[in-house]
Amino acid sequence: MEKLMQICAAVAFLVMLPAQAQVNTPPPASVDPAIAELKAGRDKIAADYKADRAACDAMKDNAKDVCVEEAKGKEKIAKAELDQKLKPSDSNARKVAEAKVEAAYSIAKEKCDDQKGDAKSACVKQAKADEAKGMAEVKAMKK
């Protein structure tokens, strides 16, 4: 009989517990639309990057390396553009331009690996010159 009383008391307590929890539950916090947009944008960028990288897996040798660099560059540019879209500023605009220059340089440098000797040296030199020109334009944006 005593066990039955204990079980009844425990059941009564457990039944009352959710009711009490509902009374004291604060209202759900509203999610800031900017944060939701940022999260959705980052998720889309990550999914796009994953798909781009998966497409590179079918390639071989330097073509695969170029593809991977293109995917990384695209991701970096997309992140910078998302930041600029959500928080427009001169600083974020420079970051977008800088990301584009860096991505173009890394892709160009990777493409140079297909060449040999003087042609490769000239290709790398041209890639570095293009990067320097692009970075000079980014620095000019600061003024």
C-alpha cells in the first residue's frame, strides 16, 4: 500500500511538472532578420562550395587543382559580398575587391603550373604583376 502511495505521489508530481514549466516559460525570443539572413547566406555559400569541390573530384592533375582554387576563391568572394550586402561600408567594399584580387591571383598561379621553364616563369610573373596592380587599386579605395 505504501508503494502505491509513493507511485501515486510521483505520478501526480510528474503530471504537475509540465504544467508548472508552461506557466514559467518566457516567450520565444524573436530572431533578428539580419542574423537569419546572414546564417542563410553562409549556409548557401557552404553548400555551393561543397558542390563545387565535389565537381572537382572528377578531375585529375592540375585541372583539379585549378578547380579547387576556383571553388575556394568563389567561396571567399561570396562571403565578402554577403558581409558587404548586410553591412555596407567602405571597409567591406575593400574586402570584396581584395578577395577578388586574391582569388584571381591564386587561380592564375595555379594555371601557371601547366607550363614549364620560361613560359611558367613568365606566367607567374604576370600573375604577380596583376595581383600588385589589383592590390594598388584596393589601396586607392582607402583614400
